[in-house]
Amino acid sequence: MRSQPVGPDSQGMSELANNSQQYEIRVRGVLGTTLQSAFPGLRARADRGDTVLGGWLPDQAALHGVLAQIESLNLELIEVRRRQLHDDGETPPAEPVAG
């Protein structure tokens, strides 16, 4: 499966990073191109037979919108992880989001 990066250009990335969170959302199975297109702004990659959708979301409402889309497509949600930048700009390992 190819990764589909869609989103802000590098110039707008720092502004986006200040106001949003980076997420990784794992769903069961490998999504084809058609299902991947249901998640604009997120990259999709296959990982151990599942699909990981990743990218920046501006707020909790956007996260809930992605989760609602997953539900409406009858996809099985496995995991949601939030990633945060360290003060040095490095991204640490993803941490699970508390339900």
C-alpha cells in the first residue's frame, strides 16, 4: 500500500503544530485506495495486516469526525494514539489516548 500524504505545506506546519495534535489511528485490515480517500488529510500505511492512519488534527472535533467516519464505514477501530512534539521538536513514541 502506498502512503497518501495530504495536508498542509511545510510553511504552515509550524502554525498547525502549535494548535493541533498528531494522531495515529489503527483500523483492522488493509484499506484500499477508495477507503483511504475517505480520510483526506491523513496518511495511510499498512502495518502487520492493519492500516494506520496518521496526521495532524486541529482539535477534538476533528478527531471525533474521523472516528465517526470509521464507524460509518463499518471499520473496526483497534487503537488511537496521540503524538506530541518535545521541546526540541522531536516526536516521541506515540502514547495511547485514554478513553
